[in-house]
Amino acid sequence: MDIEKNLNNNLIIANNNVINVDEEKPQINNDESDQKTIQSIGQEQQQQQQKQHLKRHRQFYAWIKRHLWIFPLILSTLLIILCIIPYIMSIHYGTVDPLLPYVSDTGGLSPGSMVFSQIIDFIAILIFITCWIRYKQIKFYLNNNFIGKNLDYLNRLHRMNRHSFWLMIISGIGAIGVGNIRTTEFYPLHVVNALTVFISACIYACYSTHLARILYREYGIESQPITMMFCAIITSISMVMVLIFESINRYQVGNEKFENNNQFRMHWPQTDKESYYVHVTATTFEWIMIFTFAIFILCLCRRFRMIGS
């Protein structure tokens, strides 16, 4: 009897253990499924955060592209301010004569020189940014619209685009030299930097106008560059006229007197009427050149607006 009781007890215990094991299996399965659910929810949240971050990044990038036209607008405005603010300050403090001095001479002496150099530095930075944006824009147009065209012709346009970009880089470097090396300190080096700026800017205007004309003629991209063409022509003619009349001035008064006598150049004696009229003619063409190039840069605003679209 005792043996039978022990056997029955052992059977009962074994059955209870089997029941407990069977009850624990669903709990283990439930725990595993809960962990998988939590992991999947975490992955979905990470993916959503990444998508939101990417969306914000794209929105910010699109906002920047829509507002790239601000750079040429500020650049053209600063070119005009460069002529006006130092001129007014120089006239007020009597460092130059009122009737259209050379723009560089308005920044030759303090306090006009401080404003002149600061504005020139900002202009140089904006030149680098603006010409890089224009270079990338034209490169995009060429790569996406001239597929299947003559490869040599396409390479020539790309080469012209690269040359125009480097010309404006050189012009920006020259502008830094113009602003930081005054006419009253070292006139020959100042003139070299000024010639670098003017010549590079004129060639850039011609190259950029020609590329815009090809883009419009071939595929109707942007608009016909009539204003750009007019400004490029006026800027180039004005630069040539400045060089001619300044050379005549140097011949009339002597190169030594023209470069080293700052008082004579900034307060040109009206008693010598013949050289004075030539001097005023040269400075007038210099002002025209700067203002027309400012208008040329302003024409890029409308073209930069197409980048956002």
C-alpha cells in the first residue's frame, strides 16, 4: 500500500510539473513577441526621425537656393555704395576735390579710407560667392541640356565657363589689394591691382554674356541677355577710355608728378585747364565703368531666381 501511495504521489507531481511547463511556454513566447514589437516600434521611430531630419534638411537647402539672388543684389549695391559713401566723406573732410575724383583717391586718406577698405573686402567675398554660384549654374545647364551635341563644342563652353570663374577669382583678389594698398601709400602696386580688377571684370562680363546668349539661343534657357550685353560693352569701352585718358594725363603732367604728388592728383589745379579736363574725363569714365558693371551684376539676380525653381 505504501508503495502504491508513493507511485501515485510521484505521478501527481509529474503531472503538475508538465502543467507548469506548459503554462510557462506561452509566457516566454509572449515576452519574445513583446521584445520584437518594441524593437520594431523603435526602428520605425528612428526611420521617422531620419525622414523628418532629411525633410528639414531639404527644406533648408531649398530655401537657400530660392534666396541665392540676394548675393548679386548685395554685391551690386555695395559697388554703388563704394563710389558714394567714401566720396561724400572725402568731400566733407576736404581730402579730394568735389568734381569726380578717382574712386580710389576717395579712399586714399582717412576717414574715407577706412570705409573704402571695409567695403572692398566685403565686395571681394561676395565676388567669390557670386561667381561660384554662376559657374555651377551654367555647368548644370550645359551638362543637362547639351547631351548629344558636339563634344568639342560642349568642352569649349565648359572651358569658357571655367575661365570666367577664375577671372572673377583673380578680380576678387585684386579688389582686396585695391582696398588695402592705398593710392597714397604705394600708387604703382595699387594701379596694378586696379587693372587686374577692371580687366578681369570686363572679360568676365563678355564671357558670361556670351554663355547666356548661347543658352538662350540653343534651348531657350533664362532670357536674352540684352541688358548684360549692353553693360558688358559699356564697361569695356569705359575701361579703355580710362586707360587712354589717364595715359594722356601722365604725359601732360609727368609720370613722377602724377604718381608721387598725392596733393596734386587729389586737388587737381584748375589753372591747368587742358590737363584738368582730361583728368575729369578719365574719372568720369571710371565712375561709368563701375556703375555699369554694378548693373551687370544686378542682372544676375533674376537668373539666380531660376535656381530655386
